[in-house]
Amino acid sequence: MEKTNASRREFMRLAFASAMSFGLPFPGYAKSNAKPTRPNILFIMADDHATNAISCYGSRLAQVAPTPNIDNLARKGMRLESCFCTNSICTPSRATIMTGKYSHKNGVYTLRDALDPAQPNVAKYLRKSGYQTALIGKWHLHSEPSGFDYYHVLDGQGRYFDPRFIEKGNWEKEHRKKRGEIGKIYKGYSTDIVTDMAMKWMKGRNHKKPFFLMCHFKAPHEPWEYAKRYANYLADIEIPEPDSLWEDKSHRSQGSREYGYTIDTLTKRMLKKNYHSEGPIDIHGLNKKQQRKKTYQIFLKRYLRTIKGVDDNVGRLLKFLSRNNLAQNTVVIYTSDQGYFLGEHNYIDKRWIFEESLRMPFIVRYPAEIVSGSSNDDIVLNTDFAPTFLGYAGLPTPVDMQGRSMRPLLHGKTPSDWRTSMYYRYWMHTNRPAHYGLRTKRYKLIFFYGLPLGMSGASSVRTKPGWELYDLKNDPHELHNIYHESQYAEIIKELKRELLHKKKQLDDTDGKYPELLQLRMKTGGI
């Protein structure tokens, strides 16, 4: 069977390469200069939008801070329940979404790494097959975007108010500047401006071609600056706390228990630095517990106010599609570049393999194929995004991509050989230690190895190693590490074998790093 599948993949690869070399679509699909029968693709991505802050996912925040426009997309499409990030940090995840590859294959391991413009990416494949391609908003991959007919991107991380944008054709000129910020200033609020630019591009595009538009918001990334119109939103609301805000981490391994960006860390920062136009927080006379509670409320309200801006602008985009007769033939996707902690485990930020960071929202609407109000619980990854875009364009997945098209799943037909586990790796060793792990439908096994391994931007200070295991069926919030409980010994052996199988399958073996291999073996690896 493996030989047959390998032969089929080789045939598909050669057919794809031949078609692309002549500028033709893959055999069996409409020619690109004909009336577009292939759907448009509108990919909307926020930055650091947790599933717990999207009301259709039903978290503790659903009633106090609903997201009606994103929910409307779910009501008319499908919500994915088990969409995961392979390296939960902005720049690497964005590189994976573009290339369909893990960090160790696309070369973007940390926030400091740039995506090589010469690499194949999904926009290049779609453009060559006849799609009109555009990128508007946050790019954050440190190199000039390639594969796009048009781009208009924020300068680096971008700012919330009066942001600077670089338009295609000006990249080299802007980056030759030796002083000051680069790009042209646009007055207003970033989320609104990105939406305006996206709609303007869709209006002026070549209407004879299908389009692929990546619309990337900066929000709700820290420092969570919201538009003035949302200043009173949630003002008199007490935001519900997660139980794990007060977690005792003594159950954790030494590899993770003492590290992380916490609510308490944020308290210290907000005392010293103006994180927002409201100014530093006043916690005079409060004990540590009271300080944590107050900082949590301030953080969540700022974060949710930026989400309100995102949701309102998603509504604007959906109305634009309807008013311009594009809704029926456009695949609309809403996602985030990774998950985010909203006080769970007393954490802020992402990076960890724990669920709130690992899990990505993914909501998709396409009336021609997707049943309204449906959901799917199969394990899907951000490596699958690019193959899925290509699948909707009638193109096969290139052999160097490590993901698979989700298109069968999205119209209710899960392949019998679809993955039942996933591999995760966070490389940027800082005060969130470097680690990798395996997540199955029920269990999560994690190895915190705590080594920099020469990664760009990583701390040179090694942290203590440790293994952790969680039973997600009985402990969905990961509050009880069971790695050292004897009744799980056989399960741990099975999970370690599966972990090593995944690492070999994905060509990320520890033999490439002798120090890591030695540490794994010393601490109980197989």
C-alpha cells in the first residue's frame, strides 16, 4: 500500500510540475482565463485571537463579550474544534501558513528569522494557476512578501493608531532608509484601515479572475490598544476568571513550573511603563491576590475591546461580499496565527503546548460545499492551510508541503487515514523553555528540554528538563500532570514511540542535536 501511495504521489507531483511549468492549471480543472468557476478565497487572520474569546466556541467569555459577526460566519459554515499550531508564536506560524511546512523545513524557527522570498509558497502556486493574489495588513516575516500581485503591509509589528504601510513597489526604497520608521502613515485605527484597504482592493481587482486575499489584522496583539469608540465597552462588567488563574503549579515538572509570562509579570510592567493611553495602573495598598485580580480585569477588558473592533470589521467584510454578489463563490476563513492565554494557568501570551496556546480558531464558510452550522473535531494543523487553499483552487499539494488539504473534512468526508495525533515544537528558548510534544485525541506528552540549540534570539541559559503527561478526557484544562503515576507507564511508552515516529516522519530527529539526544535519553526518552 505504501508503495502504491508513493507512486501516486510521484505521479501527482510530475503532473503538477508539468502543468505549472506551462502556466496551466492542473488537468481536470477550468482554464484560468475562462469565467472563474474556482472559488475566491478570503483568508482573514487576527493576531493572538484565542478561541476562548470567540463566543461560538462557548467559553466563559461567550455571554459577556460575544462576537456576533464571527459567530455568523460559523452559523453559515463550519467551526473546527481541534485546529492546532505547530509552533505557537507569530512569525513561525505565519511562515508555516504560507509554506505548508514545519519550522525546521521553512527555516523560520523564532521571531528573529526571516522567510526566504525564494521559497515556494501558497500565493506563488495560486498566482501561477490564474488567481489574483493580494496581502493586506500584518506580514511580520521580515522579508519582502513574494507571490502576490499586490501587497500593502504594516511596517514590522505595526502600530494601532496612525500605522505605517508599505505598498508593493516601495519595499526596497523604504528599507534603504537609514533613520526613522518606514512606510507611509495612514490616519486612523489599524483594524479599520486594513478592512478599508481590503475592500478597496476587492473593488478594483480584475473581475475576470478568482482572487486569493490574505487580510491580516494586527489586533488583538499586545499592547491591546482599542479604538476610542470602545472605551466604555465592558466598563461595568466583571470579566469571569478561569479557575486556573489560581493554579498551584507544584504538579508540573521542573521543566515548566517556574517559567512563563504571567498576570503577575504584567502587573509589574504596567506599574513601570505606560502600556496604554489610560496610563499605569494604581494598585496601591492591594495584596498580591488583589493585584492579580485587578490586572486580570484591566488586561481582559483591553484585549476584548480590540476583539470588538475585529468582529465589527469582519462584519463589514461579510457585508461587502454580500452586496457585491461574492458570498456564494467565496471561501471565507477566519483564524488567528496561534492561540493565546487569557489568564489560564495565570499566563498571558502563547508559545506553550498547553491547549489555550496550541489551539487555533478556524471558521470557514463556503455555501457550495459546507453545511451551515456544522463542526468538525478532526486534528488539523496550520501546515494544512496552504494545501487547503490549493485544494479549493483545484491544485494538488506539492510534495514538499507537510500538511494535507482539509477540503474533504470541510464537506463532511474525513479520509480513513487522517491523522490521529500531532507533533508540536517550540524552538525559541526564553523564559518559556524550548520543548516539543505529542497531542492525541486524549493525551498530551511533553518534553521540556530547555536548550537554545543555537536558535536566533534564544536565551543561552539552559533550564531544567522535564516530562509531563495530561489526560485531556479527564483533565481538559491540564491541571494534573500524571507523568509519574505508575498506571500510565504503558501509555507513556506508546506515546513516546508515536512521538519518535512523528519526529522521524517529519524529519525532525534529535540526532541532529547530540546534546538534545543525550538529554532525552538521560531523562527517560526511548
